[in-house]
Amino acid sequence: MAEPTDAELADGARRLLDEVDVALCGSAFAIINHQTRGTIHRYYDAAALRHCCLLLKDIETCSAAGQEMTVRILGRVFMEAWFTALFIHFGGWDAFERVAQNTVYQVALVDRALKNFDAQIRRLKKRAKEKYKAVARANAGITRWNQANPSQPPKRFLDKPYIPTLNPTGIDISRRINQDLKGVEPKALPVEEITQRLTKLGPAKGFAQETFEPLYIWYRIFSAGSLHATLNVYDAYYQPGYFDRAAAEPTDASLIPHVRVTALYCTALLVGSVLLHADIAAPVATELSSRYEPDPNHASWSPGNPYQTC
């Protein structure tokens, strides 16, 4: 099988996104706001698909502009979004509850940080102002003494303390915890746990027979090589020569083609699962899933070209 061309990938993404948009704008996904488990799950199933589609669109836009590092970062973000979308779709209400628990956990971390910062700033300002007043009183006394004792060496004034100029953020996101998701237990949901759950769900739900471990490893590689500012990222700019230099952009092989075909193939799988479950035909998703399906005989995970390894 020949490696897909830029034009083929762009055309496939365009047609797939059009297919999703038509389906999700249709009556099948006009969800009556009953707030039942079924309607809530159906909405987040569609929303998770929309999110993956938007990331695919952004990957295509940045790929066309040759934005190497942005595409790498988007590739990593896409994989996490895709794992979660698959988990919500096939895991049902239990999966949605785990995502909700993780949401509360993450929001609580930010809420606690905001409150701690605001309280700390108030304390620091209060202490600094009190110290400033004490120093001002002491310096006034020194001034009087110096004036009263002109024949004596003048006493040195005390340094005025610094008063922080930062203000509390005043941001309160506790409503998300106390009202929107009231009663939900905060519990982290690592991506590794999601992939383990997907590995178990695959055979049971009929959407996969193999472990999701290679995809998780691919996700970790992209995290280390794009998202986090580590030596792995900095080494990509290394330009050797008589004088070593830091190049204007990564000098290693471009990962844009791999990110594009992976995002396209994964989105097609998700689209097919969501639309077909809703009894909506998904010919483009079916076509692309078949066209770019990895060949495990040649690579553990490499859509679009069975002879390329990730």
C-alpha cells in the first residue's frame, strides 16, 4: 500500500468532517433536555466526537502551514481526546461518571490553588503594610533624634519593606463543584487507566481485539517530545557543525505526516462507532477506516503505511 499523499489526507479529512457535521446537525442528535442518564450520555458522546473533529481540523490547518511543533502538540492532545471519546462511547454511563469524577478532581485542584493564592496575597500585603507602618514610625523617631543631635553621627534609616502589588484573582470556580457536579466524588482519571479500560472493553464491545498499549506508548512519546519542555524537546533543535547551534525549528524528521494519518484514521473509527450506533450511515468513515487500517504484521501501530513504525 502506497503512503498517503498530502492531497489524499486533506480530502479524507474534509469529507469526514462534512459527514460528521451533517449527522450531528440532524434530528438524530437533537437531544431533548430531559437530563436522564441516556440523554446526558448521548450529548457527551456527541460533544466528545465534536472535540476530536475540531482537533483534526486544526491539525490539518497547521499541517498545511508547516507548523511542526504545533502539529506535534495537537497530535498529543488529540490522542487524549480520542481515548476519552472512545471510553465515553463504549463505556456508557460508568465511563461518563469516571470522566465527571476526573473533572471535579481537576477543577478542585485549580479552585484550591486560586483560594490559596488569594489568601496568601492578602496575608503578605497585610503583614507588609503593618511592617511598613512600624518602619515609618521608627524612621520618624530616627529623624527626630538626628535633628536633636546634630553633633552626633546620624543614625541610619531602616529600609522600607516591599509591599506586594499583586491583587487576589477574585476568581471563584467552586460552583462547578458545588452546583454543576454536586455530589460527584473527585477522582483522577489518568490516560493510562483509560487505555487499560479500553483494552478490556474492546473484545466485550466488539470494537477491538488488541491491547491499546501501543497507542498509549505513542501518546507518552509525544508528551515527552513535544508538550513538556524537556531536553527531548530542546535536542530536536540541535544543529551540529564546527560551531553547534540551536536551529530555528526542529531538525529531526517531520512527524506531521504521521500525526495527520493517525488523527484521520482514529477520527474515522470514532465517527463510524458513534454514527452507526445511532443508525446513521457513515460511508466516508467506513472507507477511511478500511483505507488506513494499520497492519500489525508490520508495525504495532502505524496507520496508512504498514511499513512505517512509530
